[in-house]
Amino acid sequence: MNTLTAGMLAPTFTLLNQDNQLVSLNDFKGKKVLAYFYPKAMTPGCTVQACGLRDSKAELEAHNVVVLGISIDPVKRLPKFIERDNLNFTLLSDEDHAVADQFGVWGEKKFMGRIYDGLHRISFLIDEQGKIEHVFDKFKTKDHHQVVLDYLNQ
């Protein structure tokens, strides 16, 4: 796994959102984008993380930040997650993990003694020019939104 770092140009991507519509990183020129990769919709950790971002939307918008949640879930699972947890940001489906590969967040994981390939929980703050401004890779799911806000407020 070769995770992208701050200062690098973010890969441009286009993925389907929860409404089965194409969304591109280029759609957000002039805004900062928090591209956060999460393993699986509607699981406990991913739900806590998403709800923290949901509840911080106004503060993130005050910093000109748009949130894009990216997982390998199929498109049909995403609207259920949004509806169940009243999420107020876009979710994107990267089923073949092509975008995750580009960002370097797809790779070997270990869980309960099992080794497998999967999506790592890493977030990228992409600046208005499309460069990675900051990488968030050390946080607890319940604190993710606060770690991002603390960075933005410094």
C-alpha cells in the first residue's frame, strides 16, 4: 500500500453516488474536499464516523469543505445508509476499489487473526487546487470529525 501524502496532486476521479449519478472531484473546484474512505456502510464504526461528519456539516462548510464518503459498497446500499442515519453529504461507490488503489488506501488488513485485502479508513483533505493538503490516518471513528475540525481551526 502506497498511500498518497500531503503536497501530492489528488487523483481525479468520477464515481456513482447514492442517487446513481456520476460525481467527479472536478465538480468541486474552488472548494476543499474531505474525501474520506470508510470500509462498509451501516457498520458500527462507519456509522459513528458518518454521524460525526453529519453533525459537523455547518462547521465544515464554514471552512469551505465538502464531504465525500467513499466505500466499496454497491450503489444500492448507499441510499439506505443515508436514509437510516439522515446523512447530509454525498456517498460514492468504488466497488472495484480503483479510486482506493489510486489513493493508496486499498491493501492488506488484519482482523481477528485473518489477513485479507480491504479498504483502510483514511481521509484526505484536498485543497481548492486539487492538491492533498492533509492526510488523516490516526483517529478513532468517534473523533474523526473533531480531528478534521481541529486541523481546520489551527
